Amino acid sequence: MASLLHVTFYILAVNKNVQALACASILAASYSLSDLTTPANFESIDFAVYFLYDVVTLGAIILAKYLFFRDAKNHPCYVYCCIGLTINALLFFAMFVDSHLLGTYEPWALWYFYSSTVNIVDLVMVSVVILNRDFIGLQLLSRKFLSSKAVV
């Protein structure tokens, strides 16, 4: 829905933010493809599939930024999508290791942390893609972190 909103904004000349449109479109394609290809009977190996989807999506967003928006400033949607996809990918990988490789079948703290964090991160990513606002301050923190690293 966020990508359709950005396409509508672009067509109607309400907002010509192509970087937000690209992030929204890449996220929409990834999430739609992952929903279509994931079987109904969820298994522990599917965490690895979701991990790969997030890594490929993150790579596509970074590649689009590098190819098309290299000189443009980073919009909040780009920063939040990169951070959110990284968090989700790490959690999917942790769940894959825990459930598939270690064979854990009883819920424990990681499972509860995973289920709440992935949903919150997805909600924040979609909200930022729609609004394109840095309402949590992650972009500000990333700028300060990167500028302090450059000084050292």
C-alpha cells in the first residue's frame, strides 16, 4: 500500500520523492514475493528463506541508492529500511539457528523477542516509508555515529 501511495503522489505531483518511491517499491516487491513463495505449513527452514529475502532486499535498496541516488542525501525511508531489514535479517538468522540447527522446540526468551521485534520493526519501516519522517531519531543518530567515526 505504501508503494501505491508513493506512485499516486508521484503521478499527481504531490510528492516527487523518487528515493522513497524506490524504497517502497522494493519493499513491496520483496514482501509480496516472500508471501507468495512461503508455504502454508511453516517450518524452521523458512527462517533461512526470510533471512535471504531480507538480505536480498537490503542489497537491492543499497544498490538502487548507489545507482540512482548516489549524490542525493539519505532520506529517512532509506535509513529506516536499511536498519530495519538488518535487524529483521539478524533475528531471522537467530531463529533459524535456534530452531533448525539447534533443534529447539520449546518457546523461550528469543522467540518472544523475535515475534514482537519483527512486527514492531515492520510497522516502523512501513510508517516511515509512508510518512518519510525521522520520528524515532534513527537518522539523526546514524549521522552523529558516522560523523564521530570520521573524526577518529
